[in-house]
Amino acid sequence: ININGDRTRIFNNQVSNTVFGIWACDESGLASGNTTNSNFIGLILCKVPAAIPLPDGSIVSSENSATNWIAHHNTADGNFHVGLIVIDGANNNLLVMNEASRNADADVELAGDSERFGFLTPTSFENKVISSPGISIKDCGVDNDIVGGELVDTEVVPCY
């Protein structure tokens, strides 16, 4: 988990059987070579709300949404909701050549306003995805740029 810390690097991890496999928040991070499977969400670029208690009783949260992250060559397979999600005001991130398959709702989602976690997460915006064919991409955000992949029809599968 990276809640606060700009220029964080997250490399070559294998994460399975959790709610959120890898959390990427704050600014200018790099996530590469990670594998997530059998999580609710594999890799989430977001802003963590003030709701996570530490053992000493203090509550932690992110100061900034994920901004200017590069996520490349990660693998998200068989996650129960989404393989990679950009949510909660995350912006200006670049997702490049990530592999994803068998994720229940979409391989990649650029989220709009949502209350899927029980509180409002604002729209993601101005992100770029460069993907190989066969990766399902659900774009519910604003001014995102998608190259490759297969767009999910949000008329058939609505945004949250």
C-alpha cells in the first residue's frame, strides 16, 4: 500500500486473496511487473479516505489522489471486480501494456463518480491507457485517452 509518498516504486510483487491488491496513491509513482489475482480489485489508483486505523489508534488517509503514476507491464488475472481501476479523482496517469484477463466486470476501469465503496469517489480524468487487444476497458471518466484494448459498452454495462 502506498497511501502517501510521492515517487514511490512498487515492483515485482505477487498479491492475491485480498480486497485491494495494490493501492497506489499520491504523486508520480511507478508500478511495474506486479501480479494480482483473486482479489476484489487487483491494482487501484485512488485516494484513500480517512478511515484506516493503525494499531496505535491513529487514522491514516491519502493527501492526494493518484496523479502522474505510470503502471506498466503488470498482470491482473481473475480478480472478482476489476483488474486495474483508476478512481477517486485520480488523474494524469499512464497505464501501459498491462496484461489482464478473467476479471469479473472489466480488466481496466476509468471510473466516474461512484459510491460503490459506501462513500463518494469523484470522477477520474485525463488518464491514458495503451493496451494490447483483448483487454476490456470501461471508460466512465472524463477526457481519458484510450489506445487499443476493447471498450466496454457503457450503455449495456452502465457505470456505477
